[in-house]
Amino acid sequence: MITDVLRIPFADHMLVRVPESVDPLRVASAGDNLTDAWRAVAPALERRPGGKVLVIGGGAQSIGLYATGFAVGLGADRVDYFDDRAERLEVAEHFGATVHRIPKSRRKSILGSISDRYDVAVEASSQAQGLRDALRALRPGGICTGTGYYLMKNTGLPVMDMYATSSELHVGVSHVRPHLPAMLDFFATSGFEAEKVTSVLADWDSAEEAYAAHTTKVVLHRPKLELAGAAG
């Protein structure tokens, strides 16, 4: 997951420069979680501008919070964030979402706690029940993206509900590179404080202890490496 040096083939095309005005620590997760959250929100809100957004947080901890901040920053009419952890609810509220605390056990539906219907839903609990709730909470034509790992053998999707509302479900690996330019431009112009999601900021040499913390988001930092022969 982390490395001192990484050789990038065709780097001029594969990599995207961080804008000068953006602190690299703010976008430390641009190669993974940040962009995963962006692709769950930005394309959908482009199709449903000003729409209402539901985020069910928990399993994909940082992704749900990043998605919440993006949804607010991209002009969603309302963003509702559901989670069982007070510290994540606090971050979501800081970003401007309406927060709802739910029981720690995710085996039961929380649909009874969801009073609205949404244009966009981000399922970040990594639970089959969360996926079912998110899909059933969509308005006609709504778009749901699952950002977690669904390890159970039978997820049991509410296909009849999806059919009746002509809703969409997107699951799969996030393809980062195509989304990076637009997302980094958003950071350059919005001032979105993605670092509020970071729960542990550690030196490179403390990586082992940092990853053992089992917390919402770990970010490692170190002084810039000066590689021999890099200029040539």
C-alpha cells in the first residue's frame, strides 16, 4: 500500500499534477478513496443538479465522509449522512450535512429512519442491508453507487423496487485517472477541507503504529525525496 519510490510508466500521461494552491496533504488520498467518493457523487449530481443526496456511512469510512463533503460542495439541495460513530457524524456535520445516528448493528433496515427520497445515494457501510436501504430510498431515476466491499455470498438486491423507479446501481473498482483533473480543479476552487477526515497523521517512520490504530483515515507524510539523477 505504501512505498518509498514508485516508477511510473508514461508518467506525463499517467500522473496529474496537484495544483500549486492545494496542500498535498489535503489530497493525499486522491489516488484512491478521494476519487472513489468523487465518482460516487459528481457524475450523478451533474445529471441531477441540486439533487438530494443520501450517504450511509460506516464500512468504507473515509469514502462516505469525502462523498458527503463533495455533495455539499457541489450544490446538493440536501445531504443526509447516517452512521453509528459519533466522530464521523461530527465530521459530516462540519461539512454541512444533516446527520443521523443509527444503531451499531447493521443487519436491520434503517429505512424507517429515512424520511426523504433521494436523487443520489452513496452506500459506504459495506453491508448488504445498507445497499438495499440505499436503493429503496431513491427517487424515480435515482442513482446509487456502492463503494464498499460486499463479501457475503448473497446480497439480495431489491430488483423489483429498482425496476419500478428506473433506478441505477453502480458497483465496481473506481477508475481514478479520468476523474483526477476535475476533482483537483474542485479542490483548487472550493477550499474543501478533506483533511478533516484524517484521524491519524503520522510520520513515515511511524507507519506501522499508525496503521495498527484501525481508525477512520490514516495519512502518512515525509519530507520530499530528492532522487539521484531525477533531473536528467
